Amino acid sequence: MIDLKQLREDPDHFREAARAKGIVVDVDRLLELDEARRTLVAEQESLRSEQKRISKEMGPELGRRKGRLKKADAEEAAVLQREIAELEARPSELKALIQGLDERIELVEPEWRALWLKVPQPPASDVPPGASAEDNVELRRWSPDGFDPGTSFTEQKGFAPRTHLQLIEQLGLVDFERGVKMAGSRHYVLVGDGMRLHQAILRLAFDHMTQTHGFTPMSVPVIVREECMVGTGFFPSGREQAYHIEESQRGAGHDLFLTGTGEVGLMGYFADEIIDRERLPITCTTVSTCFRREAGAAGKDAAGLYRVHQFDKVEQVVIHEADEATHRAWHGRMLGYVEELLQQLELPYRLLQCCTGDLGAKNEDMIDVECWIPGRGKDGPDGRPLGDWGETHSASRLRDYQTRRLNLRYRDEDRKTVFPYALNNTVVASPRILVPLLEIHQQEDGSIRVPEVLRPYLGGQERIG
RNA sequence: GGAGAGGUGGCGGAGCGGUUGAACGCGCCGGUCUCGAAAACCGGUAUGGCCUUCGGGUCAUCGAGGGUUCGAAUCCCUCCCUCUCCGCCA
């Protein structure tokens, strides 16, 4: 969430941010509620202050009288009762006033809070304006020697590519029918070398982060409380994307939600904590199963492994001191780790600078990585797909938006608590990454060449099929 | 799932409903002493909000949320969490 003080000082900055991101939020209404709430709270506090003061002054006096009242005769009791009534008059009045203010505060607070959570993080000043993914800007691309996404696969390789669906079918790597039988559309079962390849890639990526780059390996819960989802910024706006386990319907005290990314667990881990400055930067990674309802994506990428409800992902998270330059440096570094991995896997990819309209509420900057997928895109004159880029990674710079929501802080040199900056980035998500991997490394005979880095994770196997 | 015990500051641990934001101890920081250190002694040591003439003022917080009361860490209710025993179990 954003800093309300900043909002008060420069509301236009946040109005403009919401507009740029295409998010509708009534900033004026929020300011109005904020002002009303602060006035009411201030009033209530001064009344409380008086109540406390009176209570301290005459509380013991009152208590003594009430004690005496118990064993007083009728005449004394009457006197005592009158005195008690006098003493209690002002405090009773205060109590009523405070309660009245309570009710008025409760009237504004829910809307105030809901609006506050909705105000997006302003995009960084150098993020290009744009309405949607159409306006994203390519930063750079890389291809292994001897391959160029600009020219057709058939021309370069001397044979027409099969789609990953055809390859999967021929090689028996995935059973979609049984997946759908058990769990419905967008479910699948990786079989044989399909499952081995999936595990090999995850392990390669995990080792890449932990062993090569020293990130702390962690496991995370993938079933979490609502607070984790709100704290990491996935709720309330993305509520319909998460599977909801309604344990409260069965008598439990709270519901649970399936996480769509390991980021939720890696960040939620530190929620409500004040971290020692010496522990920063925190660099951690996890491999976790991710669940996404894909609400609103009906019919989109309906076939194959590209868009599914359940997948596994190696995720990297960095939490560091609140500093702009450090933030940008980490962003580049984390992208570098991904590029290393994709280059080792010999997959053509490009980096896309997301425009303001494609950022989402919590990011100030986001760079997507897309891999070249020969079997994607529109059909060419020969009736075969022309190939297209497909998003496989996303690297977000969140500044303090997420740590503020999570109430995650550290102490600076002056012993002041500060919200650190956070970033997260996919290392690899599978089986989605299998789509480009299978298609790019397919051979004319329909077999798949296993890139060298993966071979140790497949018992030295050089080829599938 | 059944039975019981309990959640207080960085940690340990007090707390008849009324100067208890919280005794005491440990830890930590500063000081005295010392060539230096230890010991001893003295002082300080939560987080957040709002206001501020930047000195400070004020409110909230004793697992969470409600309630009783003029007044709640203390009484009542609900929930969350932890521990012990039994049952089940990868």
C-alpha cells in the first residue's frame, strides 16, 4: 500500500499513477474519508485523555465510597449514593461521547481502508506510458548461435517444426485426458521423460540460485491465510484468481487460499517483523507449486502446457535497504540470473519493458522475459504457425509497496524503522518453460535434444525420444 | 478427533478491576572506575497513529476481536496460536 502522508502531500501524483495504470480509484473520496477519520479520531483521543485523567484523579475515591456503601446504614447510604452519582456524572458523559465517535469512525473506516488498499504504486518515472501489453517496449534479445526468431524455423533448420502438443503426443510426455478426467480443464499429468524433464529443469534452476548465486533455499506454505494474500498485494483486487478453501464453513476460524506464486510465502515469512539491518539484503528462493484459477482467461491458450491451473515455479525474492539505486541494481542482477539460465538452456528470448498500463497495482517497474515459441502465433501461408514470443518470466520492482502492506521493516542507523524495498522474479516456471524447450530443441525425427546443462539432471541422457 | 494447560516488553518472569506502558532479573546502549578489560555502581532501553511553537504533547497496543464497567493486562464471550497426554497418520 502507499504512504498516506505522501498521498496528502501530493494527491496528483497518485491520481496520475492510477490513470497511467488504468486503475479506477476515487482519490478524492479517499482524501475526504481520511480527513474525516482523522478529525474524529483526534476528537475521540482528547476525550479519552480527559477520561483517563479523571479516572486517575477520582477513581480510588469512587472505589472507596462504593466499598463503604456496602456496609452503610440507610442514611449514610443515601449520602454516599448522591456523591457517587456526582462523581460518575462527567465520566459517564465522556463514555457516551466516546462511544458516539466510535460509531461514526466505524462508518467511514471500512471504505477508507478499502480505497487505501486500492491505490496503486506509482510507476517509476522512466516506465514508458501505454495502455496494454501492446505498448511494451523490447529492450534486447538473445538467441543461441545459428538461430534467429526473425526467420522461419523451417528455413533455418531444414524441416517444419512440430508444436509442443504434437511432440508431447508423439513422445508420450503428458497425459492431458487423464488430467482433465481427474481435475477438469487445464489439468494434465506429466508422464515419463515429461516428468523427468520437468523436475530436471526445476532442480537446475533451484541449484542455479542457491549454489551459483548464494540465495537461501526455503520451502513455503502454498496454503495460506488471507492476511498473506492481502499483505503481498494479491488481494483484494486479484481475489478471483485464487482458489479459496472455505474452512470456516466447516467450523474452523478462518479460510485458506492456495498461492499463485512462491512470492507469497517468501514475503509473508517476514511479515510483522523488524529485521536486523545486518541481515539485509535478504536473498531467498523457493520451488513451489502454484495454483491459478485463470478466471477471465476462458478460451485463451486452452490447449497444451502453456496456461494451466497448477504448475511449479522456482521464484527468487530480494529484500534490501530502502534505496533507489540499490533497487535498480538488484532488478538488473536478478534478470541477469534468468538470462544466464535461458542461455544455458539455449532458448531464444527477449526482454520487454512493460508499459504503465501493463504493470499491475503493486509494481513500480516490471520487465517480462519472453521465449520464442515456434508453434505459437498466427498460421502462415503453409498452414503452420509462424511462431511467436510467449511470456515465461516476470521481474517486478515493488519498492516499499509490499513491505508496507506486510508491515515488514528494518532499523536504520538512527534506530528508525524503515520499510525495505522488495523485488521478485521468476527463475523458471514449469511446465510452461517446456513449451519453448521442446519446440526449440526438437530434431527432424521428432526427438528432443537435451541441452547440456540439463543432462546431469537426467542421468546423462542426451536425447528424449 | 478426545482430555488438559497456557499465551505479558529482545528473553525470563510478576501483576487484590483504580497513578501498571507494565515490578524484578537477564540482555543491550551510555557513563563512573581502570593502562585496558572484567566486576561493581549510576542512568537509559517497545511499536504505531495523530498533533507540534520540534522542547514535546496525546492516544492505542499485555495473542486477536467483541462485551461488562466511571475505569480492564486483570472479569465474561468468540476466535487464533502453543504445549502435554491419548487416538489416527505420510
